[in-house]
Amino acid sequence: MSVTFAKGFRAAGVEAGISAVDGKKDLALVVNDGPLDAMAGVFTPNRFCAAPVQWTRGVVADGHAKAVILNSGGANACTGQAGYDQSAATAATVAELLGCTPEDVAVCSTGLIGELLPLDNVLAGAAAAHAALADTAQAGADASHAIMTTDTKPKTVEIEGNGYRIGGMVKGSGMIAPQLATMLCVITTDAVVTAGQMQAALAVGVDTSFNRIDVDGCMSTNDTVLLMASGASGVEPDPDEFNALVAQACAALARQIIGDGEGASHDVRITVAGATSEDAALACGRAVAASNLLKCA
């Protein structure tokens, strides 16, 4: 069920004609029906971050958002002010459909770098996705397929907490390192949690999962991990349990990225012992993981 596993969420995935692959679903929409509208996010540290990352950082800043729209087939990266204007226009269109403000709509893009998106297709796709919104397993599956690029399969997670649920989807298979991956990730929960709780849990979960995987040593411009909470379960979770389950969701999705790495035929787990600090251990592990000699051995 992916992002629709948690109560209070609807999703859709449609073919908008953004991708160069005929017949491929390439635009997804995830909507939080509440009663809460909390959102947290972690983004690429790349100085050349894409326009949708710049837009969505602003959306997440106040800890609230109603929806996220995601497209594959084009990254809208290195596109300057025109690219940012496209992200803003996309958010405005979704906001009009949902009856909220553009600042309540996150935008994510993935695909070819250096080209503007076919905006008319994106906006028409947003309307089509809005019309197709549902809280079903199929709707969640459609969304997870729509964000794929070179992925060979969708990547999703479903976790049962103590009276609440966590669901999620991710795309990614190349440009995986050194922070996050070339990835878009949306995690949903129906727990009653604050944006502050979510941000703290997500930061730790990402640091111990997505930030510790490597396929080709290249950092992306578009990496985004979002955590959305609807509060529809009515359950306030134990903080430690919630943190652990968010980390579990991140780890499960990160492992699926590694398992689908471009050109990969083996998965390797690197354990460093005897380091003077965690930072030293991470530096050592990443140096080993980035070694082409090791990968060719």
C-alpha cells in the first residue's frame, strides 16, 4: 500500500507525458487529509540543489504541508529562476485543486538534469492525479511506480506501530552517495506527532540509513526525504518507539535502493571496528565503499 498504508492519506500516479518512456506513469500526488498536516524533511547538501528542493525547503520550514507532488522524467535542476518558477507554478496548481495555499504543497522532481520540465504536461498531470486520488493499495502502488526512473522495481515499506501505522515509498538506483542518494522518498504516518518530533526522528533515521549507502559515489541535486503525519489514528506514540520505527522505515527503503543499484550484482555491508569516534568510522567506511578497486575485486 506504500504511502496509503497510514490512515488519512490519498495518493495517485498517472502518465503525464513528462518521461521519454511511452506509457510510463511519471507523476505522483500524495495528499494528507488530516486532521494534522505536519511535515518534516531532509534534503541534499549539494550546493547546486534543484529548484524543487529550494521550493520544498521553504514549505517544510514551518512544519506544515497538505500535499506533495512528485515527477520523474526531469529533475528541473540547474535551470535557474525559470526552474524555480516552474516549481512554484506546480505548487500553485495543486493548491488550487486542494483549496490550500501554494506554500502548503511540496514539490519533488527526478530525472534528466539541465532541462526545464514540460510545464503544460506537469500541470495537466496534476489535475489528472487529483481526479484519481484514492486511499487504496492500488493508488499507493501507482504513486510508487510514477516516481521511478532507472529503478527496475518500486520500493515501499509498511510498518505497524502500537495503534498507528507508517508507510513509505522511495526511488533511487544511481548517484547514491555521499549524502542521501539520488532519491525521492515520502514516508507517511497516522500517528499524532508534532513537526518537531518528526524532524528529530527523520534526521536520525536518514543519517543511519540513506546517508550510509553508496553505489557510485556521486551526490545528487534533488535528494528529498519527507515525513508526513495525518494524526488520523488518534494515537500519540511512545517517542522512543516512534523514532525507532521511522529509522526502521528508512533502513528498509535504503536497503531496497542498494538492492536495485545500477549495474550492481552484489550487496556489501562494511563494518568498522576500533575507530576512535563514529565520524572516524564513517570516514573509513565511506573510503572503502568508494573504492573502485574494491568494487571490481
